[in-house]
Amino acid sequence: MLLFVAMFILQGSLSYILSTAEPIRHTYTDEYGNETVISEEENPNYPGDTIYSIAKTFYLLLPQGPAYELQSEDAEFLYQIPVYSVICTALVTSLGLYLFSRRELK
């Protein structure tokens, strides 16, 4: 239960970092659905490329991360999803084996 709560809190904080766009774009959409960029300005809340990539890696390790990537149109990290899923499964299984091997279950 504590693992679930920790993953939920981590997912919330990482999704805030990942939702911060690098440039702030002001766009105009015409009646045909074509989007035109009017101006771009630097986002003062953008954490930087290094922190963004670290947050993205941790986010993909969480169960919510692959669901986020699959629903988005950005396929940059799609090949990494099975690897992250195996790592997450192995970590949670190892943690469970370690914790429950120390206690007697009746």
C-alpha cells in the first residue's frame, strides 16, 4: 500500500515537470484547422533538458508512464516501454520477495 501511495505522489510531481513546455507558443487556428505560430517565448518554469530527461525516465518506470506515452502521438520513447516495464516488474517483485521473506506468513 505504501508503494502505491509513493508511486502516486511521484507520478503527480513528475507529470508537473513533464507538462512544462520548453517554449511558450502563441498560435492562431484558422477556420480550416491550420495552426499558425504567432510568437514563441522562453518559458521561465522549464526545468532544463537534463532534468526533463531524468524525470521522463522515472515517469516511464511508473505504471502510469507507458499509458501516458501510448496515448500521446510522440513515439520517441515507445521502444523503451517494454524495457521499463520489465525493470519495474523486477524491482517490485524483488522488493516483495525481500519484505515477505523476512516475515512468517500463516
